[in-house]
Amino acid sequence: MRDHERRHGHSHDEQSSAHEHSHGHDHPHGEGDGEMSHLDEMELRVRALESLLVEKGYVDPAALDVYIETYESKVGPRNGAKVVAKAWADDSFRRWLLDDATAAIASLGFTGRQGEHMVAVENTPDTHNMVVCTLCSCYPWTVLGLPPAWYKSPPYRSRAVIDPRGVLAEFGVTLPEATKIRVWDSTAEIRYLVVPMRPAETEGWPEERLAELVTRDSMIGTGLPLVPESLGSEPVS
């Protein structure tokens, strides 16, 4: 067991059928069910302001959706992609990242709210990691931008622990039966970044090129990096 796992211990192996939480999530969400129950006070205010602006015609909902999607899937995760690419290319940085993710990530200039206490977990041929927040939607904004809608949805939050292999299959990820799946439960204190396995045939690639292979979902653990062929021409040395 890794040192950070002993310190924080918020992981669940695939074989665990029971899901018990003795640790507390210090979140200001309500106790009731419903769409709004998982939103914190700031998210509720943003939702109310958005509705008001749309109602008065100041904001086009379609344009807002495009902007949010861009930040979720393109702009936001680029920070995390740079972190992963550096870990792939620089073994000393990789070791630092796995030992003290908060400091290693900060060294690249990525700091801020919901990124104060980071833990990096590394995928290997034997173990695949994925991240969930079972009680609300804790997410490392500093490296991944805004959380996708599915990450905050009750079905994902409940099924990721109970049936991680089935959830991965729905995302198009099929792993060998021998590969163990470990699910990490984010909390108000700790957020996780998955370091996916480096794709084959990328030896000698610069970090900028490697970062293009890293997807948001691969850093949550619900996806894999892109294959080199998807980028087209060979990298320039």
C-alpha cells in the first residue's frame, strides 16, 4: 500500500460489495433528495443567477452551454494534461507527483480552490484507478476545470463503487478480467488525479505532444488516453 493510501485511505476495491462511509464529507448540501440537493451554496447562487439572466434575455442558453462544454472538455483539463505529460516524460517528476501531488502540481503553476490537497494515483497493467465523489461532486477544478454533468449525477456516484467494471464498460472502457479496479472517493479534504498509462509508440515525444493524448476522462479513470494515430502526422523532433 502506498504511503498516501495509508494516510488517506479513501479507496474501494472492485470486489467490495458493501459500501460504507465512516468518513465525513464536510459539504454544505442539504439532506433531501432531488436535483438541487447535491449543489452547494455557491452552485445554488450561480444556478439562480443563470436562470434570472436567461429569463431576462441577457444570456442565450445555447451559447452558455457551448461555453461550459468548452471549459469542461477543452480548456479546463489542459492543465491536468500537462501534469500527466510531464509525469510520462520525466520520471523524477512522476515520483514527486505520486509522493506529493499538491506540491508537484503547484510547481507547474496550477493552484487554487479545490486543488489544495491533491493525491495522484497511477494506472498500471495490474490496477486501474477511477474517481468518484459518492456524496456530492468534489472535483479537482485546478487541473480538470468544471466537472462534467455525469460526474455529479446520482447514478454515477452510486454505481461507480458498486459496479465499477460495468460503469467503465458504459464509457467504452473494457479491461482484462485480471486488472483490478480501484475506486477513490473524493472528499472535501482530498481530490484525486488519475495518471493513465502512457500509450505505446510515444518514445521521444515532447511533453506538448504527449499532452494532446491525455483526455479529461482518462484523468478521472472513466476513459483512456488517445492513441498516437489519432493525432495524425508524426511529431516533430
